[in-house]
Amino acid sequence: MKLPRVSAVVAAAVLTPAVLFPSSALAADAPQPAGVSGPDTASEGNPTQEELDRAEVEKILADPESGISVRERAEEALAGTAADLRQFLETGLQAARVTDDRVRASQILAVGGPAVKKAAEAALRGTYADLVAFLKTGRYEAQAADDRLELTRLLDLPSTGRGVREAGEKALRVNTPAALRHFFEVELPKQRADDDRVEVTRMLGTGGPALQKAASAALDGTYADIVKFLKEGQYAARAEDDRAEISAIVADPQTGRHTREAAQKALEGDAAGLRRFLETELASVRMSDKRVKVSQIAETGGPAVRKAALAALEGTDQAVLAFLDKGWAAARAEDEAAVKPTTPPTGEPTVRPSDRPTGQPSATPAPSSAPATAPVVQAAARTATGTGAAAPAAAGSAARSGQLAATGAEGLGWEAGAAAAAVAAGAGLVVVSRRRRPTEG
């Protein structure tokens, strides 16, 4: 009786799992209604792994430092499944970052200075750790070296304005990467704008009419107008002024042959040719014309002029200019002095102008003495009868005396005219006396 009871208990123990487990398995395999998920472990306030991954990917996507490749892979993961999110975070993110970092280093290489280029090339050839180190610190150290070199070059330029120069020197004294970068990013644009405005203002007082007009219009506009004027407008305006100036040189009758020919040739060229003529060629061709002029003076001048002109031609350009300025006139005066009579009068007038009695009329100038003596001579001639040899001789002597007074010889004034008249009158009286003596006897 005991054995059947034990068998019944064992049989019940064996059959119970068979009855219970199939029902639970079927329940698990039964189709679920659409839109119904499995057990939600977040019902108690704990997020699922998928939610955590999604939040992490969204954070990466919102980071402004994320590159193009990272953003593209992140957007693909967010549009996929939980597995896609996990796969992106575990492997895809790192691969995308490597791609973006290499692209970033290549971009820096393309626009960087010598030191930056060298550092970027070394990073791209190295490991990913080298690439990361370059992007975090190496690029800034290399940039500081390039900034220092560029700033030194900028300060060496004669065209650098006062504001840029002072700000640049200050940055070099600080000499830190941040100070150098601040100069190029902040101070340089500001100071350059101020210096450009000062430069345009300066042109208002030194340029020709066209340049002044263009500069005034630029100052009345925006800073972009000023930049355009300094880059393009000033040269067009200068060319207009240069053309007008050269045209005036051609039209000037005092312009020499060499200068006129060179000026006409320049007028046929471009703006650069006009400026080159005025800045370099004009002085040379003008000096050539001056030397030609001195040669002509040497050929036509007197002994002193010829000597001085030849000496100038054998000397420097300054000697030629000095001859034309003062030497020519001095040599000409020397030649003129050489041809004047140097023998002084043999005697002095018996009566000086200061010795005349008060009230006596002043004598007439020498050129007018001849008419005054002529009536005296004629009167003396009429006193004689005209027969005999003495009368013609006396008349001739009186005439010669009148001619002497009429020449205005140096040292003879009205006194010479009076003396001539007295001689003529005396001669006439002598003739008359001699003719009367025979009849009186």
C-alpha cells in the first residue's frame, strides 16, 4: 500500500512543470498588439539606455566644435534605432572626429604662415595624438611665431601709418601669443582705418585738381570708399593730373627739344609711363636741353662767356645750372667792360657846373650843342668877305670845333660848345682885322 502512494506523489511532481511551463511559453510567443512595447523599465523613473544614448548624441550635435562628419553621422544615428545610437557612440563618433580633425588641420595649413604650415604638415604626418596636440596648442604657438614675423615686416614698411606703427610696437613689447593675435584681429583694422583717412586728407593738400576732387569725394563717403580710392581711385586721378602737367610742358615755348620729344612720347603711353616721365625722365632730359643751351652760348659769346661756358660743360650738372643762373651774366658783363674805351680825358673843363654864377641858365646836353654852335660859326663866316685863304681855314676850324661839341665826347659838356663858339668868333675877327689893315695904311 505504501508503494502506490509514493508513485502517485512522484508522478504529480513530474507532471506539474509540464502543465505549467507550456502555458507561459505560449503566452510569451503570442503576437502583441501594434504600438505596444515590452515591459517598460522606465516606469519607475529610470531612463532606458536608448534614451541615454539619444541624449548624448543630441548633445554632440549641438556642440559648435563638432565637425561636418560628426554632425552627419550623429543625424543618421538619431534617425535610426537604439543599436544605431550605440554603434555611433562606440565607434562612429571617433572615426568621424578623426576625419574632421584632419580636415581642420588641412584648412589651417592652407591659410597659415610659414611656422603654422610647418607644424600642420608634421601633425598630419604623425599620429592622431599629434593631430590633437596641434589643434589644441601647437597651432597657437606656431601662429604667434608667424604673427611676430608679420608684425615686424609691417613695421618695416614705409607706408605703415602712425597709428598702426604705435599699436604694433606695443604688441611686440608685450610679446605674448594673445597680445599679437589681438593686434591683428582688433587693433590693426581700427588703426589702419584711421591712418587711411589721414592719408587721404594729406592728398587734399598735395595733389593736383583731379586727385583733390577724388580724395574729397572719398572722405565724404564710407570707409569702403576710402579703401577703393587708395587702391584704385588715386591712381586714375593722378594719371589725369600727370597728363595735364605733361601737356603744359609740351605747350610751353621755353621747353627744349629733348624735353618736348620725351613728353610727347609719354603722352602716348599709359598711366605708369606718365608717372615715370615726371619722376625720373623729366629732370634728365631738361638737363640735356640746358647743356645744349650752354653749348650755343659758348659758340656765340665773347671770350669770357666762352671760357665760362666751356668750363661749365666740362663740369657737373650743378656747374651747368650755376653758369645759367649767375655765371653767364657775370661773364657777359666782363666782355662788355672789355670793349669800352679805357683812356680818360686829357684835361678838365675850365668851368665846372658848380662854379657857374647863380642865375646862369644850365647848359644844354652835349648832343644838342651842335645846333647852338652852328649860328656862331655861320656868323663868323659871313663876317669875312670870302676872298683869301684864311677865311675858309677859319670856317673849317670852327666847323670842326662844332662837330667836336656835337659828338658828346666824354668829359665835355656845355663848356665844349662855348669854347667852340669862342674859337669860331675869334677866327672871324682875325680875318676881318687882317683884311682891313692895307686900306688903313
